[in-house]
Amino acid sequence: MRLIFDSLLLIAAAGLFLSSLALWLLPDVPSRLQVVTKTAFPAIIVLLVAGILIEPAWWNRLVILGLMLLIMLPVILALITQSALVAESSTQHEPPTC
């Protein structure tokens, strides 16, 4: 069981590392946020599964946490993307200052 837990932790750490690397390398906000939804979220779910395997008594808390992430993360990321696009469009239309 400990070997499975350690391998799940390694997989999750690699996923989180790759998503943070992509956040640093990608140029705009929408693509950065898509990386978060595509790589970091599954890595967090793998961490929750590893937590259930190592501490089975916490399964209900970890499932609730996973459901909260599943519901809240896309909404939060959509709001961040929308606000970044609005901020970007408002800075492009300002007249130049002398």
C-alpha cells in the first residue's frame, strides 16, 4: 500500500510541476488557466486518492474536498479569465499620454 501511495504522490508532484512550468512559459492568461484545469486539477485528484489510500477514515472529507474543487475551480477560472480579458481590452483603448 505504501508503494502505491508513494507512486501516486510522485505522479501528482510531476503533474503539479509541469503545470507550474507551463504557467511560467505560456504568454496569455486564458492559456495559463487552461493549463491549470487540464493538468493541476487531475494532479490534485490523484493527491486526494492517495490520501484515501493512506488514511481510509478520511475518505468522506477527501471526497467532499474533491467535489468542491470539481464545482468551484472551473467557475473561479472562468471569472479570472473574464476579468483578465476585460482588463486587457480596457488598457488597449486608452489614449496615449504625453
